[in-house]
Amino acid sequence: MSASRLCRLAALGLLATTASAPAGAQTSIAAISADDLAAQLARTAPKADRRVLQLAAHAMRCALQQPELGVSSERLSVIDYSRPSTEPRMWVFDLARQRLLFEEWVAHGRNSGENRTEHFSNRDGSFMSSIGAFTAQETYMGGNGYSLRLAGLEPGFNDRARERAIVIHGAPYVNPSTAQLQGRLGRSLGCPAVRLSVAKPLIDALRGGTMVFAYYLDKDWLKHSQLLGGDCGTAAGLATR
């Protein structure tokens, strides 16, 4: 049975809730450069890779130029899949207040690798994680409890996320203590699962349009992402330096 089928069965018959970003909130962030935004992110999350933050900032600036993508300027989340699962590799930023809300562990798909996330897919039933930029949309109560649907913004890389039921949810296998003993976190069916104890506040911080930027040094994605090149910035060039 595919990952999307399992998740849909878990969520069947349950009502989703939504949250919208404030209407005029994009002005201040949209007015600053990607480099300045990256510098702001680096100050609030000094343990994060500065190059990854630069790419996320470029993608964010590009997305804000396209209102139809529905990305809020209030917050941003970055997942660095180049780091092992035994380390914190997910950050949630409050851009308006210039502060870090979360620095967390996050699981990857069971077929994406062991401790390292090495394989990615946009295909249903692959049980792999996807890379690229997503928008965090509505919440719902399902088989994994309080969960958050993601919509992929990157054609060919993650734009089947909703179809695959790729969501953020809490999971008992996201346990750093156990990960130290077994050499990795537990793995999902492709969802970026987080610790149960932080799932609800983290999801509430993201829902309603926050960009979730999932990074890995994938040359094909870095070259062809519509949010990392062209008129939206020079992040693809940054990635190869």
C-alpha cells in the first residue's frame, strides 16, 4: 500500500483547520535583499550552514514575488538533509521578530537512507523524502495525530507532495536518545516527522503559508529549480561555489 493511501486512510473523515497569513505582512521582508535575509537567519541560527540559509533566502525572495504561490513572509523553515538524522537539522524562524522558534530533529523517508538522507523522490509509493520548497497549508487530525499538509512548489521535484500525503506530524520514532543508541532516527514513509513533544507548537508556527525549504546537495535540483535561478536570484550559482 502506498504512503499516500496509508495517510489518507488515517485522515479519513476528519475535518481540516486553516490559518491565513496577515494580508499586508509581506512588505518588510520583501523589501530586503536575499543576502540581508540570509545574514539575519545566520545570526539567529548560528549552527545552521550559511550556504543553505543563503539558498533558502533566495527561494523565499523569489516566492514572495509570486503571490499565487501563497507563501507568507512572516516565518520560514529550513531543513538541511545534508546533515545526519542524529543532529538537529530543522529550523523555524520568526522573520518579523528576527528570532529562532525551533531547532529540531526531523526524520526522513525509509528509502531515503539510513542516518544520512541520500535519495529523494517525487513519486507516490517511493517512501522517500522530497527536496525543494513547500508551502505549509492546513492542519488536520489523522492517524499520526495533529498533522500539517504540505504543497510542493518545485515541478518535478516535490509538486506531488499533497498527492503523496507528505505532511509534518509528530512520531515516537523521532527520539534523539534512541537515535544515539541505534545510529539514526526512526524513519517515516516520506514525511518530515518531528518529536511528539514539539509537534503541535511547531505545526501551529508553520501552518497558513510558511515556506518549508528542504535542502540537499542535489545538482539536478540546484540547476533546474525555478526558485533558485533566473530572475528570482543567483542561488544556483551560489550552490556551486
